[in-house]
Amino acid sequence: MSPSINPRNNPAAAGFTLIEALVSLAILAIALAAIGRLAASSSRSAVTVERHLGEVETTQAIIAGMPDRKDLFVPSLTGEVAGHRWSLDMAPASGAPVDPKARSVWTPQQVTLRVLSPSGALVRFDTLRLIKAPAP
């Protein structure tokens, strides 16, 4: 090894220069900022998913507590569960694949459940239910 290249003999060749250290710190800061933004975005997404899951669970609880078919002749119901306001609207199903000339004891009803969470998010659930027609 040449004496001019050996760091022990040439103090100017030993270690990093100030510019090299600043460049490496700048690259490290950019990488940490990107990781921080990713972590914050992931955290916000987790909170949003958790809130939506709570809204869906509340909607499922309301559906599970719905009255039986025989008791669902009222056109609308409203209520509140765990701070979530809900409304249930029923109407004859439009466009249902039922032959209007055929006699049936069942009538399809369009059921729309809207659940408004305390945060203001709205979950809407649409389904069809068969309602037993009253005897003639």
C-alpha cells in the first residue's frame, strides 16, 4: 500500500467529508418522512375500517332484531341503537319477477334499512322480503 493512500499517514483521506455526511443525513430524512407518511396513512385506514365495521355490525344487529314477516305490515319503522339512528321503509317491490295474474299467498316487499352513525356515515341495506298476504 502506498504511504499517500494510507489514512494513518494522510489525515485528509480519513473519514467522511462534511458534504458526504450531510447528503447521507438528507437521504435518511427523506426515507424516514416517507415511512412516517405511510404509517400515518395506514393508521387512518385502520380507523376508517374499524368505524365501518362497527356500522355494519350495528346494521346486522338491527336486521336480526326485525319483526317477523307477519308483523311487518307497517310501512316504516324508526329507532336508535347504540347511538345509531335507523329507519326501515317498506314498499311493494317494483319490477319483481312475479306473474301478476298468478295467485300467491306471498307478496314481495322492498325493504330499505338506513343506519346513520354518530359520525354521520350512512349505511344503506336493501333487500326483498316475502310478506304473507292476508286471507281474502
